[in-house]
Amino acid sequence: MKKNEQIEPTNGALTNRMDIGTDSFNEFQANLLNKSKERSIEQKRNIELLALKFKMEDYLKSEGHDIRLAGEFLKLYLKTLHIHQNKFANYIGLNPSNLSKLISGKRPINYEFALIFGKIFNIDPMLWIEIQAKNELKKLKKVKSKKYQNYSLNDLITE
């Protein structure tokens, strides 16, 4: 076996098929429930924060037509961490009304805020910027879709 090669398990709760309602499934479910009850508050919070990060990443990869504002994700972070918006606004040196505008999408998340949010929430700042950019492109495509259909490389190429 090579140094970095890992051996995949071939038998166990996660490798064998388990039908719902079987004793092995009920045992597995009970084990998961017990493990989740043993988690500390900090562990539970970290799992919730990781889930939020995955939601942001999933949104970026999604092809749906819905728009989820970067501010919505910020609001979820604040809610999960039980941080009041006014306290957060003061902490980052922002007027609370401007933070409300940022959350509601009336004000964009700029690079500086992306860096601040990235540092505070331990997330790559580009994630905030990419969500903002995705939303801007979606809005432009929706409003000016006919205008952009007029552009073609074939129109520029002359023979």
C-alpha cells in the first residue's frame, strides 16, 4: 500500500445497504441521535456555520432563477450566532441603517466588506463577491436580455 493511500471500509453502517425500519437502521439512527446530543454548544454552532457556508456555495452552483442576496446569508450568520444587527454594524464601523440596506440588497457588498465578513466568519471573501456578482448578472440578463441577444461574434467577423 502506498503512503497516502487510504483503505476504504467494505462492511459497516455506511457501506452496507440499510432499509428504513430495519433493526440496523434504527440502531444507526439512535447512534446518530446520541452523538448529536453529546455535542457541545460550540460544536453545534460550528456545524450550523458550516451548513451556511455550504448553502452559499450551493447557491453559487445552482442554475435556478431565484436570487438569494448576499445580505440574506449575512443575516443568517448573524441570526445563527445571536448577534444583533446594531452590534454588528457598530463593530464593523458601519451605520446600522447602511447595514440594513446591505442586508436588504439596496447596497452591494463591496470588496472591503467581503474581506471583513471573510475574516469574521472564516469564509473566503470571494464567496461574498461571487454571490454579489452572480446576482448582478442575473438582474442584468433579466432586465436587458433582448439587448444582449443582438450581440454576436459573427456580426464582427468579415470574410
